[in-house]
Amino acid sequence: MAKNEVNEEVRPIILRDEETGMEYTLEFNRDSVKFAEARGFSIDKVSDAPMTYVPDLFFYAFRMHHKNISREKTDRMLFEDLGGMPDGMIERLGQLYALPYDALTQSEDKPKNAKLKVIF
């Protein structure tokens, strides 16, 4: 299966507060990834130092839709309200983080409608 086909199937994560009904949508766009990278975040570090970088990934996932949410609040949500991440959530966050990188590249099976022609 081509990379783009897989990416189209990755849906955002929705967190719903059962007491207040408030919903939080976790996903990434180019701006939220740039925000994370500007603060030294690298997705490659998640497996090397999960106690540091998994909470970072969780916090940055809020950036696209909930810019004003504090790190303190996302940490409380992660550790107290959720009690940690359920199986598959770290992997899904990683997939969502990778999606904006598609904007940087084209593939032969799905070329973009570019206004410039590249000649090598």
C-alpha cells in the first residue's frame, strides 16, 4: 500500500471529558510540527526517552486545535484524567505527527499539481 493511502486513513484522536462534555482534537499540521521542532522536539527521540518525549508529543498534539492549552493541563490530562495512554495511542500520535511531512514531498503515484517544473 502506498504511503499516501495509509496517511489518508489516519484520523485525529478525540478526547472527550465525560464530566464537562468538552472535546479535544489531537492532530498535527505544518505549524504545530514546526512549533514542536522549534522547541527541540524530535519524533525519533520518543522511543529513546519515552518519559520525556511522550508527554511532549501529547502536549504538541493539542497545538493545532487548542493553541492556548497549557502544558500543565495536558500533563494533568495525561497522567491523572487518562491514567496514561491506552494501547495504540502513542503509535497513532506518531502517525499524525508524520502526516504534515507529505507537504514536503511528491510521489510518482500521486504527483502534485505544481506550478513550477523541476529539471534535474
